[in-house]
Amino acid sequence: MINNLLALAALRARLKSLVVATTGSTALASTATGYTRLTGSFIDEGFERGMEVVPSGFPSNAPGIVSVVNDLSMTIEGGRSASASSAGRSLTVGLPSHRAWENMPFTPEDRRWFIEEDYIPGPAFSVTIGSTHEVQVEPMYVLRLYGLSGIGITAIYLVADAILRLYAPGTALPMSDGQVLRVKGDPAPNRGQVVAEGASHALTVITVPLWARTFNNGV
Amino acid sequence: MSFEDDLRRFERKVRNQLDQVYNGTVVQLARSIVEGSALTGAPGQPVRRGDLKRSWRIIRVSKYISYIMTQSPYAHIIEDNRRGAVLRSKTGGFHSVKLTRAGFHNVVRYESRKAKYSGSTGRWHTLRT
């Protein structure tokens, strides 16, 4: 049987590596309304209205919600603190910073993205014979991605589809004990329709079917 | 007994086994969603008054097409463990449809083996040594 703690750790590590859009390290300035740049393009880099952007290298690095995107400027809901342009800064859209991990207390906030997880250990089957025969386990990882309501589908589609690409069929997720968890291809990971969830959020459910083989020796 | 007779018997056997596998699979899938199943790991539907559990139906559209469905307005909340979903039951849980879908091949394999090793009565053969 597999170590489900390590399996969940491997899944979370992969999830935390999510990058949907990023400027990379570059010269950026902040203004009273958002961010500006002299070269490059926020649009080409994949930023969209409604995404939660995380700044780095600024005097204040609080996440913010994008309200308008142009090539050289980005407006953030609630504004920003102004600072002159400096190199070595970045803006990134990745995994929502509000995360409801299993069995941890969590309170969602209005106008903030968040993500919830369910890890289901699933069934197990002997697939070979003998005393230390192989056992196949089939866990499942279910994520509920909550974007913002009333802003269309682009932002939540892009983030959800980026998560699905992280868990493409056949992806191997090494666990720290040497075992390997793999993403199934039949059925492959998929997500559901975007539906309203309360007054502030829109939800899509992402399902990641998994499998792993171990020896029947308690390892 | 001619070769032609043998072929006809084989054809009847294959058709019977196909019907057995199909019918058995549909029943197992429905059972997985509603009651839970070790084949799929699905926990089944939680029970408070039993309305959700009773709402699931098998609708046979044609010989080899069936739907397993519910019209319960809160079935999707339980299925996806959406915010506000609270289990008030010692049995059942979330994600039964997803787990049943993911475990579909296990159900078909089980029913195929049952059809192969059981006779027309559906009883398992005993291996005589």
C-alpha cells in the first residue's frame, strides 16, 4: 500500500508549482492604480482581468485582483502604493494564495480566489500472485477552484486548464519514499462546468484520477 | 453435430455472456454510486432521510444503453463536496460518481470474470481437482 501522506505531499508540491502567467524578473513600477512597464506586454504574457496576481520585489507584495490589462499597464482592484521602476521585480499568477487544505480551518473571503482539496485514497487490488504480490491502488485528487463571480470565464478557465496541464495523463509524481504516483489516462483528469457559488465566487471542480503499484509487504 | 452447430452454440454463448456482463455492470455501477463499492472505492450516498439515495434511478434506453441518474437538487453538492455540504450520516460520502467512473474498468473486469466462470444461472463454477 502507498503512504497516503507522502502521496498528498507530492500532489501538493506539484500544485504549488503552478504558474499561469508571469512577467519573470524584469523592470516594473507600481502606481496608485496598479503596475506599469516600459517594455514587454502584460497581454502577451497571459494576464487577464479577474486573475489574482502576486507581486515580488515591490515595497508591498500583497496579492491583488487584476481589473484592467493593457500591454504596458495593469490596473489592480483597490490600487497599489506607488514606487519607481526597478529591475528584479515580477508579477505572477499561480496557485491562489488562499488554500483550504484537508482538515484545516478555512474561511473564504469575498473577491479572493481560493482552492480546496479532497484526497481520496481509493480502492486497492492485487494484480499479481505470490506472498509479496503487487497491489495497485487508485487514489483520486479533487480540487475545487473558486474564482470571482461576474467577470466572465476567461480567468477561471485559464487557471483551471493550467492546473489540468500540471496533471497531464501519464505524469509521474515521485514520492519521497521512492514510490511513484501516476496520473491515469482512462479516465484522464477533467474539470466540470463553471457554476456560481454564493454571491462572490464561481466554482469549477477538477478531478485527477491516479494510480500506483506497490508490493504487498507493507512498504 | 456439425461445425456450423458448434458456431451457433458459440455465438449464443457469447451473446449470453455479453448480456450478463452488460447487465451486471450497470447494476454494479448503480450500486457503487448509491451504496458504495469496494470495486471503485466509492462511499455511496449519505443518508439522512433517504431522499437522495432513493432518487437515483437506472433508465434503460436501449439494449446496451442505460442512464444512471438523479434529479435531486442537491446531489451535485454532495458529489462535489461543495461548501456547505455537511455529512449527517455515518454511511456514504462524497465523490461517488467520480470514483465510480474512475473504477469503471474494475467493475467490467469483475463482471467479465463472473460471466466467464459462471453458468447460465449466474452461479460460480467450482473448480474440481
